[in-house]
Amino acid sequence: MDIKLGVVLSGGGAKGAYEAGFLKALSEFNIQPDAISGTSIGALNGAIYSSNKNTKDVALALEKIWKDLANTKALSFIDKKKTFMTFVEILTIFSPTAPVSRLARGISYLASKGNNKSGALKIEPINNILGNYTSIEKLRMGLPFYVGLTESSGNVIDALRLFELENNGLTEYRKIKDLKDEDIYKTILASAALPIFFDAQKIDGVEYRDGCLGSLNNEWGNTPAKPLIEKENCTHLIVCHLNEGSFFDRNDPIFKDVAIIEIRPKNETFSSMLDPLRFSVDKIDIWMQQGYEDSKRILSESFQALDGKYERVKSEIQSDYAIERLKSKKFFIPDE
């Protein structure tokens, strides 16, 4: 059976710096995947990674990108009024009665049916990264690359989905190479468009946001392994999570014949709900280094285990071969 390796990059905002360290470790092991998938910030990291064939150059580029993000105030506000109105709208959801009251939830739902699918923060820093470090042509010529995105239902419902209070969304997976030129960047930006903070992106008349919003409990939209198995027939996956308790059920039948190595941050790596918004120099540096160290350790341990398994299998094959030779020359005493 041919081995086909896929790399999966989870979402998590500023915590995506951890993935830059992970991808640096991959380059040092000279690992070249056959396909990549990503959601949210994983879609941004994946776009850079998939469109550059030299993994060492990619690792250096991602390190520079993340340092630039930290130094350029990635989370700059559009205007105070828009920000204030967005947060007032969202705060009404999380009043003591809203999550449990059907009436309150109904009002929240109706409120969201307007056109408020805008975010409080600028998307330009992310858009500039795509323009500076990749291109439509590179993405088409690069590795097969999938991103997860979810159809937006407005700020209120999208926020409910984000906090797992609503689960009627469905993660859609798009293969970047199959898209029209004008939709490629928009699809990646949509996957990274966290509700409340970033505008939904309109693609073919439909507005989309972060892939983490759909099917949290059964599709793992934030950890998009599914398309690499179903569409690319990957036999092996290396999955980089950005949470210790990421939604990921390895007992699902889809993973039955797939070998998986999981990179997970230590419990103390991320300590606050605000970490996805902390694009600060000190945090970015710490998280990149932690991602690198965790990945080097886990990958080293995994490869050592594989080497041991290989040697055992090799020994068993050699033993079986020796027995067959003995049998053929009749030097072997058969069982009675």
C-alpha cells in the first residue's frame, strides 16, 4: 500500500504561532506532506505552507510573518461605533437568561437575521500576508490544500455556534485548486473570519465565516482531517491542535485505517480565553518556540516507535523466510 501523508492545521487565532513552530520542526525532519488542510488561522498558515515547495523556506517565512503580525498590531479596530454596537449585540446573548430561555434565544435569532455580518476588526493585515507571501498561481501549483468554512447566519447565531450554544451549522470543505481565481483568497479569508471580529466573506452570493462554527460535535470543523481522508485518500496524518482538548474523535470509523500522530500543546501553554486575540511579541515568540519543542519531541518519539516496529517486522519477515528455506531443503523437522 502506498503511503500518503496529510498535515492538518487547527484554528485558534493568535495561537496559530504554535503551528509556525510545528511546521519548522517538520522541515527539520525533512517531512514533505502530500496534502494539507486548515481552518481559521490554520487556513492562513496552510496557504503559505502549501504554496511553497521548499519546507525550510516556508518555516523561515512563517516565523517572519508571525513576528510581523505581532509588531503591526494585527487587531486594529475599524471604528468605535461599529465595535460598540457589535459588542452590545453580543452581550445580550450572554445575559443570565439568554442561553436557557427559548424566548431569548428566539429574539436573538430574529435579531441576527438582519445584515449584521460585519466584524469589528480590519481584515487587511491577513489579506496583506496572502498577497506578500503567496499568489493565486502558487496556490494552484502547490500541494492539494483544503480549508473549512461555515455559512454565516449573522453575528448572534455565529457567536452562539462559537461558544457551542448552537450547533446547526455545517462545515464545508473547499479544495483551493478547484476554485475560481476571484474566490481563492476570499475562501481563505472566510475560513479565518472569526464572528464578531471579522467580516463574513461573500462567495457566489453566500456569506461565509470561520470553519470552526460548523458541526463542532461531529465534523471537527476546527480540525479538518475529513477531506484529507475522503478526498485525498491519506493513509497517515500529522495533526497540529491548538487546544489540549480539541474536538477530535479517533474512534470514528473514518479513522479506522489511518495512522495518526497528534501534536497537542501542554496544558500550561494557553491559559486564557483571550489567547486567540493576543498578537503580542512576547506571546508569539513563546508560542512559536513551544510549538517547535513539542513537535520535535513528539515526532522524535513517534519515529523512534516506528523504527522499532519496523525492526520487529523486518526480523519477523527474515525469520519466516529462514523457516521457509529450511522447509524447502527438508532441514526442518515438521510438527507431529
